[in-house]
Amino acid sequence: MNENDALEEAACLYFIDAYNKSHGTHFEIKEHRDRPDFLVGASNTSETMGVEVTYLYYDSEEAKTLLGRSSLPPHPDKEKNFDALAGRLNDLLMDKVKAAVAYDFGHKLFLLVRVACPVFNKSDFEMCSDWIDLHSGNPFAEVWLLFYSEQTATFSDLLQIQ
């Protein structure tokens, strides 16, 4: 398994665990695939959904640092940088919507955005939800942001933005 596939699978597993705990469901990965990235099914029902996974970094330098490819520190100033991060999220959402419109997928489709930027957490995004642009023609039934939780010391904080 290559690095990207491993990162996607880890994000999907974190999401499924948090989603199951908060919704009382029993979803599990059935297949790692392409378009969408995962086929997920409930072990106690016949419900199936697709999960497309992506990551939100502040910029490419932060991604390199967090993936161990650079020694530069991440961006420390929340106030100064949140607008830029919000813009990156909207660009990411637009790209994912455009790509997913072409998927030939007959089940419910979720988009999972793992917020990898360590400077921001769920509360930062809850306070600024009015700037999120989900674009017309959006094929995703639900869009979720996944954050690192200090309480659980893992990626377990979820925020549904659609």
C-alpha cells in the first residue's frame, strides 16, 4: 500500500469510528477503491455509502512538514491565517464536487475532509461556518470535517458542514 492509500485509509477508519460512536451505527470499510475512495457498509444492515477522502493543509509547505519532508515549523498565527485556510477549504470543496459529479456511483456519497493543519480545531470552524461554499450541483449527501482531538489524542472530532 502506498503512502497516499495508507493516509486515506487511516482517515476513513478515524471517521468511521467517530461516526459510529456519534450515530450508533456499525459501518466498516468494505473496499478501498477509486471514485469514491471507499465503499463502506453497515455490518447490521444493508446500508452502503461511498466515502471520498481529502486533506486540508494550510499550504504545501505545511503538508511537507507534517509528512516529514521538511523541517520548517507550521504556521502559528491563527488570526492571520484562518481566512487563507478557509479559502483553501472552499477551493478543495469545489475541486471535489467537480470530480465527484462524474462518478458512476449508485449509493449515498460522503466527502470527508481531514483537517491536518494542527493550528486549527473544530471550534475554529464552528465559529466561521458562514464562509463555507458547497457549490451548486454538489453530489455529496454529507460533507464532514475531521479534526484531531486533544481529549482522545486521535482524530475523532467531527463537524458536519452539509
